[in-house]
Amino acid sequence: MLRSLGLDPRSEAIYRLMLMRSDWRITEIAEQLGEAETAVRASLQRLTDLGLLRGSLGQPGQLLPVTPTLAFQALLQHQRAEVLQKQQEFIKCQAEVTRLTAEYSTLCCPTSRNELEHLYGLDAIHTRLEALGERASAECLSFIPGRAHSAESLDALRPVHESMLNRGLKLLTLYLDSAWNDSPTLHYARWLVSMGGEVRTVPSLPLGLVIFDREVGVLSVDPGASHEGAVQISGQGVMTAVIALFERMWETGTPLGHATRRDEQGVTAQERELLRLLSHGLTDEVVGKRLGLGLRTVRRMMADISERLDARSRFEIGVKACHRGWLDPELVVTSRSQGVAR
């Protein structure tokens, strides 16, 4: 109970005992508490150093307890002085951290008229996201492309997101529909929601994007290779465009925890996006990267669509998909007929 005043449990027990039996000798105290005499002697010395025991005026060598009112008043005053000193040190440290943070923020995120700044390498990108996250005061909007995200990369983002959420920022995050097949990503998204963030999914995302306070953003150079670097953007014109893109895609997203929705024609948003991308002549491999799907999954989905449409070729799939309203006719590539699997 009194450890914070420098009193360990054995010394406290001895002091309490001596308040009742001040005439007891070391042997009697040791026997009563079940302690070794050497341990009792050490505790008596500790109590003397703390001012809880004093020497007897009439019996040299005899120790007597100082009344708690006097003894602990001195200890409490000493501890209060230490607390005040630590508070002063904390205030000084806080001021120094604030100054250092301001200096680092200026170095890391310089204010200039340049609306584009290239960031090279994962470390540079993560450092910039940390700095921008600490400066943000209202919201953070994100596109997170890719199906699978390593636990290490997600753990690196956790302190940034947690700091923003604890400060009351609004976090809106878009993942790919296919991300729910990845356990670490799903676990992290659920954590974001539990902390007050909002998470939705869409079939595909054009690029990696993080927007802070609608004033500055960080865009990936290559959505499929984040190590290639990123670009920090600012300026009213470009920010208006990327914010509009985010808002449009956010409105079409499916909230986390909701089942995959099929429209009145029985088609999911992911299937429509698959057909749209293939209609542009993209290969199955490229489409898989855009949707965050493996090659086998893309071909399995196409085989399922082919069966539902009773079609035998990619061309026939396109024609029948347009006829049923699954696909805009203007998007169909008619240059050549293709088989169901590539």
C-alpha cells in the first residue's frame, strides 16, 4: 500500500507491528512475521533511513516508531516535491517535443507552390503518411488496392490510424471486394470499424490514394507495385478531381459486414466490373490484378458467367451480357471472337 513512499511490504509490516509492540526485540519481530533476523535488520535500517524509526533516548540501541502523523508527513512532502519536479520536467519535454515536431513537419512536408512531389521507396512513403496523418485535423480518405496485405504492413499503419481516430478524425477507407479473402486485411478492416472508422468495398480501384483534410493527397505511381513510389499532390484543381473520384466510388461501395449484393438481374458489382474490364481487351492476368483476384479465380468467374448466359466464347458472352443489360453495348470489343478460357 505504501510502496510509492519507498516502503516495501516487509518494512511496512514491521513498522505496523512496532507501533503496537515497541518493546519487542529483533528476535521477537522475526519470529512473529516468519522472517529471517538478517532481513528484519535490513528493514529496520530502511525504516530508520525513511524517518519512521528513531533511537531511544533512554535505552541506547533501542529503536522506537515515530508517530505516523509526523513520519509520513515528511515522506508525503518529499514525494510532493518530486511530483512537482517531474511535472516541470514534463512541461519542458512537452514544449521540446512540440518544437521538434514542428521542425520535422516543416522538413518532411515542406510548404511550397509545387503541387507535385515525388516520393521514392516504401520508407519515404510511410514516413510522409505518418507526418501528414499527424497534421490532419478533420478526415482521411483512402483507396487501398490489392487483395492481400501483409500483417507487417498493416501493423505499420495501425499507429497512424489509431492516432487519427483517437483525435476524432473521420476515416473513410475503400478496399477491394476480394480483400475479404485475406485474413489479415479483414481483421484490420474490422479493427478500423471497431475504432470508429468506416470501411466499404468496391470491385476495383484505379490506384492507391490517401487524402488528408481534402487539402493534400498521396497517390501511388503504380497500384500493383507500391515500391515504385508515390506522388504527393495539392492544389485546388487536382484535389477537387481526386475528391470527386473518391466520393463517387464511396457511394457505390458495400459497407463492411454486408453480404455481397446482387442486383435485380442477379449480377454482382464485381462480375460487372470483370465484364467491363475484359470488354476493353485486357488479359485475364491484368484483370486479375485490377480486381485483386488470382488468375484461376478470374477464369472460374468467367466460366460461371458463361454457363449462366449459355455462351461458348468471350464474344458471345459480351453479346448476351449486353442483351441482358449486364454490360454497356458500347464497351464490347468486337474485333475478334475468343474462347471461354485463355
